[in-house]
Amino acid sequence: VQLQASGGGLVQPGGSLRLSCAVSGRSFSTYSGGWFRQAPGKDREFVAAISWRTGITYYADSVKERSAVSRDSSQNSVYLQMNSLKLEDTAVYYCAASTFGGPMLVLRNQRNYDSWGQGTLVTVSS
């Protein structure tokens, strides 16, 4: 399966962005979708995920009150809506696909993802 992330850009603090991840190669219906990010000089970290099996969503504490991950099986896509963006949200955001259906402990571990998109840059700056 191949993934293509898009929707990044420059946004002011407090603004919003919706990241999209288009999946091709096969149906995304049996993959969980995950979002990770890597800020300059830092390791890649988990942001959010949605289970293919249950539809349950999982979030990192740093974004859970400000974000929503969703999927559209008909479009073979997964999305990440981010609101009230902060300077520390600046990073390259990656989408990924996992055959695991959960739980959080599994889906927050990037080693459990089989395929990755190329990343889209989100810059939060005034």
C-alpha cells in the first residue's frame, strides 16, 4: 500500500489545518491509519491513530483536545484535523498504515506500521 500525505503549510498560532492521506495500491479498509510527526532536531513521535477494526481513535496527550483523526473508506483516505495550533506543532507530519487494529499501546508504536507516506510540513508561525 502507498500513502501520500498532503495539506501542510504555514499557519498562524491558533489556526487550523486538515491533513489528508490518500492511500493507493489496495483497500485501506483493513488498515489502521496513524499520524506521526517529527519536529526539527527531535525524534518522530505519535500524534493520532484510528483503528480499522473498531473505529476507535487514539491521540497523544499533546494534541488530544485539539485534534480529530478520521477516515473515509470510500475515498481510501485518512485525515487529521488540527485546531488551535501552537508553535510546538511545527513538524513534518507523516501518515502510516498498520495491519493492527489496536489497542493504543500498539498503534502509538511506529514499529507497528508497515507503510509510510512521504510527509507534509506544517509550520506554525506568526
